[in-house]
Amino acid sequence: MTAPSKWRTAVAAVAASAAFAAVPVLGAQPAHAQYPPPSPGLTLSSTAVYQGSKIAFIGRGFASEQTVVAELLPEQTRLGYFRANRLGAVWGSVEIPRCTTPGNHVFRLRASNPARVLEAGITVLKRPGDDPCTAKAVPKQQARAAALPAGQQNLADTGDDKTPLLMGGAAGLAALGGGGVLLARRLRKH
């Protein structure tokens, strides 16, 4: 191989490797990350709200497209589910339940994986007029407590009831067992 052909081969190799290195960079999309990222924060439309009224909020600092739960504490009442936008902001409005006890409460936005909690204090005010909650809620709570066995009347209801799941699993296993017996009988006949 002569010197000019070696030179041409080297130049071609360098040009080809440069092309392979440049193609991914040319096709790359620009990064849309905001730097520095916005600091987490919670803004409410009001810090005092009547029972049964709506409150609007804006929360910042969540992960992109993250599911966020709006809650009212100390009762741990779930007010709604929301999804953060690609910049990690979530907004909306929720209704404070009509039978919420008047007084100081905490409005919370909570997300997991990655965990983020934003909280703000609010005051729930008694709605003017007669209270429809006291006449209906007390007998219902007493009836529920009377139906529970002794010792369980003060336990919290977490909503974690696996009975339907267990019954469905048992029915599925019974169906598989019955099918296995029928298949075994059919195979014995042949």
C-alpha cells in the first residue's frame, strides 16, 4: 500500500467515526429541565373555608406526571387524586366535606415514589344555619359501633378488606381442581 492510499484510508476512517459520533448528538432533543428546579410549595385560595365549600390549590415540587393525593387532616379524609404536569406542578380544587368538624385542620398534598408532602394550615368554619350533620351522623356512628364485637368498637376502619380477593382465589382454585379431576378421568379412559 502506498503512502497516499494509507493517508486516504486514515482520513476515511476518521470521517466515518466522526459521522457515527455526530449522528446521535444531531438527533438528540434539547433538554427541557428548568434549572434550578422550582422549590416545593403549596398555595391555597383561602386559609378559611366553610363546611361544604371548595378550596383551590397549586402545589409545586412533585415528580413529572406523579399522582398526588389531596387530604384533610387530622381526619385523613381523601379529597381527591390529581396528576402533576411534566414540570411537577399540580393544581385543582376540592370540596371540604359538609360534616367536617369546624376548627383548625391541615390541607395536605401527598405523593409517593419519590415521597413528597406539602402541607398548609386551614380553618374550617361552621356553615351558618342549622347543622344537618349532627342529626344524621351520630345515630349512624352509634349503629356502626353497636354492630362491632366488644373491643373493636374503637378500631379504625382502614378499608383494607381482602375478603373478595380471598373468595375469588378460593373459587379459582376449586375450578382448577375440578378441571384437573375431569382431565385425569378423560385421560384414563383413552
